[in-house]
Amino acid sequence: MLEGQPKAAFIAQWRAFREHKRTAPVMVSLAQELSEQDVDDLAEHYAALLPPRTTESSGSDAGRALVDRLRCADCHGPALQGTNAGAARLGGQRARYTAWSLQLMRGGRRSHGTAAKPDPLLADLSNAEIESLAAHLASLR
């Protein structure tokens, strides 16, 4: 979900597509076509929107414990809504998308804001833990 994503996070991800650091063909192509002003305008637009209310469950104790253990709030903000420093909003994202993204980061196929691939924070997470973490994050708004 792009609604409510901090402007800096939106721009950082857009640049990752433009520089082929993220590899979704449609997005890479779009990133090449838009001007810096277009991207800035889009980032402001999405940052101003409220994320839709989640229909996800309230998450689990295991998911909450993983958020604490991984110290997600250190980079993504105390409410996991992203930061002006470029960290993405995690709260309220769809669980399926978040789980997929975490699996890519764990396997080194997508960056997690660090130069390390695979991400050492995620390297030891099981698929079940990733699903639990994603479900908990989806429950937040």
C-alpha cells in the first residue's frame, strides 16, 4: 500500500527501481519515464493519504515478539509508520506482500535498507515466523 507511505520512503524505493536495485519490470520501466518532479509530486500525494482501515486480525503475540526482537521500531519509527529518513511504513501493509518482501530480503534478492544481502536480521527467521510477523504488521494502522 502506498497510502501514508512517508515521502522519503516513496522516493527511496522509486530510486531503487530506477537504479535497478529493485527488479519489478513494470516499475523499473515506469521509474525511467517519470521526472524527478513527477516522483516528488507522487510521493507528496501518497504521503498525504491515510492508509485504509485494515481488515486483518489483531496479530499475534509471536508477531509482536518478533517486532520487538528484530527492533523494527528502531528504523521504521515507534508506531512502524515509516520515517522521514526513508524507512518504509510497515504497519497496515498487506500480510501477503510483507511476507513475500521479507522472504526476498532473507534470501538476498531484495535490499532491506542495508548493504548486506542476505539481510542478517532476517537470515534465521523461519517461514512460519515471517508469516507471523507479516500478520502482526498488517494488523497495525
